[in-house]
Amino acid sequence: MAAPNGRGPLWHRVAVWTGVLFVVLGPASLAAESLGFVPNPWLIRVITVPGGLLAAAVCLHVARQPGLNAAARRFWHWSAAAIALVGVGGGINLVDNILYTPNNPAEPSTGAIAAYGIGVLTQLTALLRLPARNRLTAHERKQFVVDGAIMLICFGLFAWRLSFSRTEEWSRIGGGPAALTVVLLAFLAVLAIAKLVMFGVTAVDRRALHTLAGTICAGALIGAVSPLTAGAAVVASTVCITLVGVGFMLAAMFQYAGVGQPPLEQRPWAGTRTAKVAGWLPYLAVAATDGLLIFVVAGHSVGELIVAASAVGLTVIVVYRQVTALRDNSALLRRVDLTVRELRDAQDRLAHQATHDDLTGLANRRLFTERVAATAAGGEPASVALIDLDDFKTINDRLGHHIGDRLLLDVAGRLRSCVRPGDTVSRLGGDEFALLLPGLASEHGVAVLDRITEALGQPVIVDGHALLVRCSAGLAELTADLDPTEVIRRADLAMYAAKEAGKSRYATYDDELDVRINRDAALGAELRTSLTEGHFRLLFQPVVRLVDRVIVGAEALVRWEHPERGTIRPDHFIPVAERTGLIVPLGEWILREACDEAVRWLAEDVTETWTMSVNISARQLREPGFAGTVARVLDETGLPPRHLMIEVTETAVFDSELASAALREISALGVRIALDDFGTGNSSLGLLRTIPVDVLKVDKSFIDHITDSNTESTIAIAMLHLANGLDLGVVAEGVESAAQAARLRKIGYQLSQGYHFARPLPAADVRAMLHTGPNTRRIA
């Protein structure tokens, strides 16, 4: 048995060898006394004093070991006092025998019996004060009391029949007080076993308690049979005390070896092998009592023997019936337990399914909202983030839902890797995710979004497809006074603000977002009303040929004639129409009106290449079926597709497969495509390869200083050469002076538009220009 430090100290080795010595001396003294080698039996009591005191010293030493919990320390202090009292009792008995009862050494003195009794009670208190590991139900406690009573009655019956009824023998070894001490010892043995079996103990080493229980049981047994040993009663009591002392030393050393080690597993009462064995104890007690009954009446009359045998037989039948019922009940309980476990597992699965996303296993909206509410109620700072994958629908439509699902699984894993264990990652639905970041204010939540943006920036390989995932995110701070729905709404507002700013970025909520939303809501309502009541009109800005200033087309521009505010410029209401979705019906109205007007102008004998240009927003391009809308309008108005030119910005089609697909469908109709404001957005030469562009419209910012800046001239020339090399048309926008027009014509530009030629005009004014005839259809 190793010490905690791995090396047995001197006291440890001395205790072990002393214990071995006492174990040998006890049986040896019994044999010597029986063979007549001991002239005075009371001399054998000499070994009880050092045995008890040495065991007490060992218990005290263990109680002082560092790393021992308070309950164990208290237990070993009380145990030391108990075994010391037993040793003291042996010493008192020895002195009394020498001085007062040399002729009757078997009779213990009153002082000795008192010491033994107090020692037993002390150890009983030590056991009772040990904290229990398993708490029993009221039913189990009643069952324990009943079973304990059965065992005590059985023990008492046998003890009375075999020992206590022999009053003459007991009178020679102390009479009633001695018998009471043995009864207490027996009760202590039962309690020790019950403490271990029924409740379990973690404060004291389990091996130590097993040793103590066995020692106490052996002591009670020897004490009970001591009257039967006739002249060897002194030796029997000596063996009892010596055995108890050695048992205490051994238990203390087990405790010493276990200091600092993890506790041995404690088995609970229900469903264990120990519990099953304990369940059979009452039946064993009944069987033993029946056996004792047969033994007692064996020498009596035949009639009494028949009655006793019948009682025993009836008891056996009843016990058999009970055992059979117990087995049936046990089988039924096992089936019920299995069913309950299956139901509990099913309930757990249903609860998990009700609060988690089936695909990713993340928390769903319900669980996320509950956790947001719980965090807010706790009063700690927290942040809530909403994350939306940009253009995820395009991946789903182009590659299939199975690819989209695997992409979502990968994204879910990356999100988990970017947050702490206590954070919540949720999938709210579709390609929208949410984060709950307890303990982080919004300024610290930004760092999490930075990590997420970086993590999602790495391509995802799915079935050979390298998919680049980008996301837009919104962040809002959670406070105790906010409803979970409100903080999620704020994060949602911030997320859409990030999308409007160009996607692939994040934004943080502030009060200005709510102000803008309210303003947009009010303006959106007015937009809807004006669209219904016809408060919009179109103006047209001519596109001219620089070489002869002939009008070769026009760009349709919408104006809002508000009944109360007057004319409202497009840059004031178009963003609101985009955010509210009203750009879709408004855009269709613009397209239809422009095509109607173009059909009327074609009757004026315009040039074959004459075109009507209509601006299309990113929101319209992402609208399902937009190409079909264009085809329907052309069919209903009768405008040949070659006379319509759709103008889109670089930002509207950059990194949007859905927009690119819509443009390809429109181009297939025969409609021309112009890339508006070229050079100012997400300019990428790759766009000119992936979308069907026919015309580049050079932004006004490159024209403003073309006459006084070599840099601007160089850029304008480079764009012209690029367009010529790709066989694309070029239109210079925003020409406001004759010098600019002359410079553009000199470097090779053919088409232009701007205030220098004409401001946006009503349709009637443009029509008047066209009425002047084919040779004079020009701007002076």
C-alpha cells in the first residue's frame, strides 16, 4: 500500500508490522490458553492496551494529512477517540483484574464496560455524521427501516438463543452491561453496512469503510459468542479488541493511501449488484429463522414438530410466491424502464428538433429568440448579429439544392469556429444566420464579424465546384430593456444597410437607421399612391452624333411630380423605391412608357440605329422573370427589340450571377445592353467577358477635365481603344461645353450626350425636333 508520495514512511511500516503481530498474537493466545500454557488468563489482556492506543495514533496521523476534506478529517478524529476508548477499556479491565478480581478474570469491570460502550457510541456518531452520497426517497427510507428491523430481529433471535439466554455464562463476563455493549456493537455493524450499501459515502475512502464494516461485524460476532467460550472468555474478548484495533489501523492506512487520489466510483443503490444482494437479505433472515425453529423443536413432541414444520413449509411457500412475484415485477419494471427510456429519448429528439435546424444542427429561430431573451433578462451586455449570404439563390438555382445544402453546412461550421463556446450560432432560415455574443458590446462584436468575413473569404469546394461565399452582416447591441424581436429587427436593419452599401460588408445599428426607415416608409407610401394616381412622368435626353450633331437616340429619365412637394429628383426617391421594392412596378411603368414613346418616334423616319435607352436597377435584374417582363412589354407596345437599349451599372451586375443571367436572356431577345457610368463602380474587365455588353457609357467624371488634364484625356482615350478593340459602341456622358465636345470628337468619340446638347426634355419637345425632317434633325 503506497503512500501518497509513492514511498512508505517509517510510521507506516511500523503500523503494518505491529498489526501483523497483533493478528498473530490473538489466535495464538486463544490456542495457548486452551492448551493450558497460560497460567493466568488475564495476562493476555496486556496486548489490548497497546493495540487500541496504536490504532488511535494511526487514525490521528491520517486525520492530520493535507488534502483531506473536512468531513473525512472529522471522521478519523472521532474514530481515533473511539478506538482509544476501547484500548482504555482494555487497560481498565486489566488493572481491575489484577487488583480486584484475580480469581475471575473473565468478568469486566463497570469502568471497562463504560469505556467500551462510550467507544462504540463514539464510532456510531462518526458514522452517522458522514455525508451521504445518495439521497433516498421516502419509500426507500421506509424500506431501509423495515429491512434493518428484520436483520436486527434475526440477529437478536439467534444471539438470544445461542448466547444471551445463557445467563449464567453472561453473569461471569459482566452480565447486562456486557450484553448491552455487544448489542450496541451489533447495531453499529448493521449501521456501517447500511451506510455503505444504502447511501454510499464519498468523504472517506471506500476501502477504508469496507474494512471498518468488516471489522465491526467480526467484533460483534466474537462478542456475541464470548459466553460460549467458557474459560477462554478473556481470550475471546482480547481477540475481539485486538481484531478491532488492527482493522482500524488497516482502514486508516487505506485512507492514507487514497489521499490526493480521485475517489473510487460509488455505486448508487438502485439497480446495482449490491442492491440486488441486499434485497435478498430479508428472505435469508426468514430462512435462517425457520431453520432455528426446526432446531429448537427437534427434541419436543411429534405434535409440536408437525406444527413447526407446517409453519416452516407455509413460510417457504409464501416466500416462493413472493420471490416469483418479485421476479415478475422486476421483469415488468425492466420493460417499463426500457419503454420510459425510449420515450425519454424520443422526447429529447423531438425537443431537439423543435429547437434546432434540421440541416445544420444549429439553434433555430425559436431557440435563438429564447436565448436572446434570457441574456437580456440577465442584464449582461451582449451583441446580436444577422448574417445573410450574398447571391446564395444563384448558387441554388445554377448548381442545385444539394450543392446549396452542403455549402450551408460548411458555412455553419465556419461560423462555429469563429465564436466562443458560450456563444450561440443560429440558422434563422434559408441563407440567413444569426449570432448571440454574450458579454460583448457592439464594438467587440465587430472583431467577431471580421473573423467571420475572413473565414468565409476562403473558397468552398463542393463536388468539384470552387464556390466563393460572401456575406452581408448587421450588428446590434442587446440591452435589458430591449425585446428580443426588437434587437433582431435592429440587426436586420443594419444587415440590409450593409447590402445597400454594396454587399460583402457589415454595418452596425444606430438610431439614424430607424429615422431613415421611417422616412422611407412614409415616402414609400407616397410613392405607391403617386404610382397609382399617375404623378410620374418621363423626360428624354437626346444622344447625338458628334460629327454632325444628329439625334440618334434618347435616354428616358423619370421625374416625380409630387402634388405637394413639386418635382422630386430621381436621386431622392429611387433609393427608397429600391429599398421598399417599389422600383419593380415603377421600373415596369418606365419601360412601358419609354417603349410607347419610342414607337411613336419611329414613325418620324429616324435613323435605323436609333435607340431608346432605359435605366434598369439591380433590384429589377434580380427579380425573377424580369427578362420575360421585357419581352412582354416589347410585344405589347410593338417596339422592335433592336431599338431598345437597357442601361445597367457595373455595381448592379458585379458578382451577381442572377443579374448576369437576366442580361443574357434580354440580349437574346435582340435588345442592346449598355454599361452605364463605366469606370466608376466595381470596374472589372471580366464583366465585359461575362455579360453581353454592346455599348460603354463613359462617366461624366472622366469628361469634366478632359480639356485641361492629360490624365483625363489619357483615360478617355484608353476607354475608347478598349471599346473599339472589343467592337463595342461608346457614348460620352455629361458633355457641358463646346470645348469638351470638340476634344471628344478629336480623340475619336462619335456619340455623346449632355447639357451642352440638350437638357432632359418632355417627349413633345423631342418629337418637335424630329418633325424638322431627316436632314435638319440635329441640335445647333
